[in-house]
Amino acid sequence: MVIRHPLFVDNSRNEPSSVKQEGEGKILSTNTHSVVIVGYGGMGSYHAKLIANNTRLKVTGTYDILEERRKVSEEDGYPAYENYEAVLNDPAVDVILIATPNDVHKELVITALRHGKHVICEKPVTMFVKDFEEMMAVSEETGRVLMVHQNRRWDEDFLIIKEMYDKGMIGDLFQIESRVHGANGIPGDWRHLEAYGGGMLLDWGVHLLDQFVFMIDSRIKSVTSRLSFILGDEVDDGFEATLEFENGVTAIAEVGTTNFITLPRWYVKGTEGTAVIEDWSLKGRAVIQNREVGKVEPKPIKAGVGLTKTMAPPSEEATLTESLPEPFQHKSSFYDNFADVVEGEAEPIVKNNEVLRVLNLIENVFKAARTREVVKDFDIYEPKN
């Protein structure tokens, strides 16, 4: 039986809307912005499907260097440009969405900004901090919006953990473990190659580390890491990274592509309980200290060939088992937020200084793995408040 704990309060969801009100009686504009997707592979076509359900953005065309993908675009109902110059020089194009391999993001983004286009860029936006600093400078210089598609800030499993962290639902979280496991190796073609920005740290690590940075408002004191090369590729097929924050939180990120049995998506420890989310189906629970009951000494159990009280389960009356809380909800989708930022009506949910911080963190995760040392004094942290 699930017993309700006083800290667990259902939260009403704020569903995103294409028409939002700000202040008394003021309705924000709902202009539609034309979007051309550059790179019509898996992610490019996925963006097209998502944007088709959005009232603020409209895909009006695509461009890909591969003829077969241009044909697929036409079949999907999106006119395909013959070259990138045609996209840049089309005055009807408001936004260019970059969904190409990582190594060409910088050139494509800077060129688009200089042609007066707003830009959405897939993650990782670049492989190096210095490259993104150049892109940010051009965005500032041209007055065009550059926003990176860190879409997993909207994942419900993460938002549940964020809600628990923000509200102290199992006490203060002091250890947060985030894992993504699979057994299919590195996907696709270019993700196997270093020159294209392949590998799991850049592919999935950029998401897990971004979630940590977005959630935990504290400077990172140190990082240790280990990369996996089990499959023999020139890039990592997995990694482990441990971050120590100044506020006392330890955050562990792990990605594996050789895991035939997976560990939980999230495992978090608080001063008053522990919570787990098994996978993206959101199956999970929280076990919390029962405040109404004083300390109950555990009874010894047989463990192997010995006895233990230390590792015995707590008595039934000493804990409460809870279902997971409703997740924190952003007030708008990524695409609506981007449109609001373009129109000067909102701050970006994915801020470029946060993206820069994650890239800097990734560079130091690579450094820690290469040197096999604890890396310190690297974080470019800016308090949120």
C-alpha cells in the first residue's frame, strides 16, 4: 500500500500554449516563422515532424548534401533547396535549423547568422569552447538569435528529479546518479569517427551533463572520468564521470552501449530518503523516512555466511513508500520558447552561457579521462539568481 507523505504534493501541469498572456490582458504575438532544416537525416526529419504540430514555426523547406535525402524531403512534402547558398539568400526564410554532423555546425551557423537568419542548432553545438565563443559573438554582433536544441531539459524523467531536488521531497539530495544504457554499440556512421565529433560523451553526455548544470545551481569543484573503448572504435563507446559540486552534491553520469542488463535511469539519495526511476516509462518509487516514528533498531539478517544489522532493511514502520511526484513543467515548449525569444518576449530556457559551461565541462571530462587525474578549478559558473 502507498502511504502519502506530507512532502509529496501533486503539482498541476502547466500545458504549453501557442497563445500566452503576460500581465493584465496582454496577449503575446503568435507570428509564424518559416524554418528551413539543413541536414535531413534522422534528427532533421524528426524536427520536421515536431514542428508540424507547432503553431509558431513552419518548415518551408530543407537542404541536404545527399541527393537521396533531398528526394525523401520532397516525398515528405518539403521542397529541397539545391545548395546552402540558395537557403541563405532566400528572404522568405526566417530560421535555419542545423541538424548536420557536429564538425560543420560552426561554419553553417556563423554563415546563417551573418545572412540575417535566426538559428536553431543541434547539440553538441560544437566540439570546442573556443568555437562556440565565436558563434556567440556573431549572434551578439548580428542581433540574431542562436539557440541550441538541448531538448532533454523537457524529459519527464529529468523533470521529476528536478522537482524532487527543488522541493526537497526526500530531503536535500546529496547524490544524483544518471545513467543511459544500451547494448547496440555506437549508432550510425559518422558517430564512430573523431573528426565528425562522434562518441558517446559528445552524443549522450552532452544531455546528461546539461541536465546536471541546469538543475544544480552551484560551482563544480572537480571532475573525474573514465572513457570506454570496448568496441574498438576511435571514439568512446561509453563513459563515466563524477562531478563534485561546492554545495555538497555528487553527480554521477554514465553512458554505456555494451550493457545487456541496464541499471536504473536515475538513482538519487536524499537526507530523508532514496528514489529511483527505472527507465523512460517513469516506473519508479521513493522510499522515505517516516517522521512519525522514532528510530527503530533493525533486526539482524543472515547475509552470506554471516549476520548483519548494518545492511538489514529498515523496519516496515520506519519508512514510507511513495509514488513519484508530478514533474516540474516548463511554461512553453522548446519551439515556442525559441519563437518568443525571436520576438523579444521571453528569455531562452536554454541559455548560451549554460551551453558554453557544458562544453567547457565536456572538455575537462576528456582531460580527466586522458590524464587519469582529478581536474579542478575549471568551471565557468554563473549563479542563476
